[in-house]
Amino acid sequence: MYKLAIIDDEPLIQLGLHSLVHYKELSLVPCDFVNTGNDALALIKEQTPDIVLLDISMPNIDGLDLISRIRQEGGHLPVFIILTNYDDFSYAQAAIRLDVSDFITKIEVNEEILNTALQKAILKVQEKTLPFSEKSSALNVRSDHWNAKALFFDKLLNHFFSEQAEIDLKAELAANGISGSLYGAVYVRLTGLCREENTIRITLCSAELIEDCMKKYVPCYVTLWEADGIVCLFGSSGSPSEIRSTLDQALRYTSHMLHRYTNQKARIGVGPLCADPAELPDAFSKSRDLCRHSQQDASPLYFSDFAQKDVPVADPGEFHLCEYRETLTNAFTAYDSQAITHVFDQILQRYVHPECPLCSILSICFSLFYFTSILLPNTDGFAPELFGEYLDPVESIRSIKNLEDAAGWITALRDALANRADENLLHSKNWLVPSIMDYINNHSNQTLSLQEVADAFDKSPAYISTLFKKHCAMSFSEYVRSAKLTRAKQLLADGCKIKEVADLLGYSDPYYFSKLFKKAENMSPSEYIYSLGRNSLNR
């Protein structure tokens, strides 16, 4: 059971909130009611509630000062939910800095909002009280569905699903809460953030607010994409004009609520609508480009309002993961630690410097981590060595305070991935290389291209090539050639004619075969036959 304290200077509000709480369903028990700051301080020390629903404006000590004092004094620290009449960003900002679980205004509180906030607070209590190993397990269980959902959308937006993808994107989107006859993407970039500070917590709170607002109008998925950028993917039914009208209402309402509760202004871009969800990555990309060129706190820019030639494009000076996507993907699939290190060093040199705002560098950290989680779904396998005390790797990005921290984070990710690549490559070498060699030896009568062998072992050609380069005395093509020549000598010794041997080994031209044989053995096939003591040329 978890103890809940409701602290407000108005007894009627305390009783009203008490009546809304699902005590039995959430395994909560109430503490005593108090209505002054001093009494609240004493109650927290004496009754040690797990969760405190706390009003900001109270006699003696206001709510935020109360939280600060409890943190300074140490001892029992409950999870706080802030409740206030105040419609002022300074309170929300202060609450975020104090790491409260939620910030709720009395004007909008209802049974659903309150109990959802309490569920979230209970999870934070569990994370604080479980031992590390149990905490990690609990987090994994709790986040399995979320991780699968996030991974699906990350893959979708990073072009990992081709038009011939085996999965049904429409069915997958519907399973994740997005349905309709048309799909689209909205990108929101916050403009009130300090360029030199890590303000990710504000962006995360803004993302939650945007999702709550947009879901009132369209089925959607909202997630943080950059340190100051939020993406909303949605589905809707009706004509394009009807959907445009719905979006206009949704975005006006969202912008209003965003400014009202976080004091943030935003630039908004809306990509083209598409009937095929495979086109969502392109719609997302266009929404980001439009967002960069929209005006602060003005009407959103819609792709449909532009002629194709007039659509704004991305600033070439900004970081774009697509520039490194193919190289990184090949390096990951080939377990090529040197290539991984080279790409990361390029990014560090080009983008991580004093002239680059911290907010932009944090966006690079998010991009690299999300892309890594796509290529290595079990990213948490190296999380302890990389992220230390942070069970949630994203939390480690939130802890970055300056340029040096960011460079250290990217370097640590680079080294962890390079080490993982080397470990996987060594593991593969112990069983895969001998297996490939046996396969080549047993199929020396076939063409044996790199692609064909890679397909046979369900690996990428780049990976097979890297294995041979790192762990064999010769390249893949050299080994194939050597295997064929070894087989050729056996066949010639068994009395096969030169043309027959060339045919058996997949060489359509016997003269080309003879040329390769002589280059490798320093004698022609005929001379080799003579060297075996034969009296005929076996032609």
C-alpha cells in the first residue's frame, strides 16, 4: 500500500479531491488532512507519505518552498504532485526544476486526470524504493509495450520499412492507436528555450501536453524527437479539406495550452497527407523542414499551401542523421568498430564545439541514441557500462549540463558500440568463419559471389567481408579463388580434362581459368599435369 497526503488550504477542495481518488484500485491509503505549510512539513516527517498532492499557495510556507526545504533537510522524500490555481509559467518551471511528478491546475482537474497523475507517481515511488536489480526488472516489464511502440515509430520515421516490408503498416499503426483513411505528421519546435541550458524536461512536459491536446481531435502518437523538437503522427478520416479544418482547430488549441501551461511559443510545420503509411517518413521530413521556416507563435505552415518548388528545405549546416545513416548501418551490420568510431569522430569534430548551442548538441545525442536503439534493440545490454546510475538512457541525456558533458556522452556511446562490435565480431569469428570456409569448399563448383554466401548465412555482404579482412590471411574473394584452385588440382589429378575442370568450377572460359591457375601456381594446368608424371596433356 502507498500513503497519500492531500494538502490544501481549502478544506472543501481537500474533500473534493479525496472523493475523486481511486484508493482501492491504486492501493492507496489516506494520511491526515492539513492545510498550512508548517503542518504539512510536520505531517511529511511524522507520517512519511509516499505521494503528496500539494497546493502551491498555502499559509506559512508555499508548496514550492516546502519541497525545497524537505530536499535540503534530507530524510524521507515523497513524490510530489503540484496542484494550483495559478496560471503562470514560473510556477510550472519551478516545479519542473524540483522534479515533481506532475503539475495540475485546479480548473482542469477531474477524476481521470487526477488518477492518471497518481498512477504515474506510484511508478516513481516504485523506482525509488526497489533495489537496483528489481528496479531494472520492474522498469523493463513496465516499458516492454512502450519500448515496442517507440521502436516501431523510430524505425518507421528512419525509413527502416520499405514498400515491400513484410509487416502491414496500416495494421501496425492501428495497433498503436493511429487509424484513418489518411495519415500525416506535425512537427513542433519550441522557441522559448535557453540555447545554453539543458531544458529537456520542459520539452518532455510539452510533449505530454501536446499529446493530451491533439488526442482530443485525432488519433495520434507524440514523442520527443530533438531537445527542442516534438513530432506528432496522426491518422484521420474524411476529405483533405475536412482534415485540414480539424487540424487547424487542434493546433490552435494545442498552441494555446502550450503557452498557457509552459509559457512556450512554438513553430509548427504540417507535412503532406498520405494514404499509404509508407510515405509517412517523407511527410515527417517535410514537416520538419516547414517547421524550421515557420514564424514563432504564428499559424502553422502546411505543405499543401506550397507549390512543390517553393517548399523550404533543411539548413545544410544542421545535423542530419540521414547523412550518416547508410554508413552507420553498414558498420553496425558488419560489426566494424573502426567504421563506427570514424563516423562518431566526424560528428564530434563537425558539430560538437563551443559555437554550437547545447540544445542542438543534445538533439544529436537523441538522434544517435534512438538510431542505435533501432539497430541494436537490446541497447540496454551495454547500458550499465555506458549510462551508470541512469536506468533510463534518456535520463542520462537529461543530466548533460554543458559541452564537455555532451562530448563525453557521445564518446562513451562511441566506445561502447565499438567494443560491442568487436565482441560480436570475435564471437562470430569462432564459429562463423570456419562454417563459411566449409561452405565455400563444399560449393567450389558454384559462382560463390559475396552476396550469395551472405544470403546463405543470413548476414550482410559487408559483414562477411569484414570477417575475412579481420580474421583471415586473405580476403573473401581470395579465399574463394584458393578453394576453387585446390579443387581444380584434385580434379586434374583425378584425370579430368582442363575444359571439364573449368566447367565444373563455374568458369565459362577455359583460357581464363588457365590464366588464373598459372598466376596462383606459377605453372599452367598442363604443366601441373606433367608435374604429376603424366605422359599425356589431358587436353
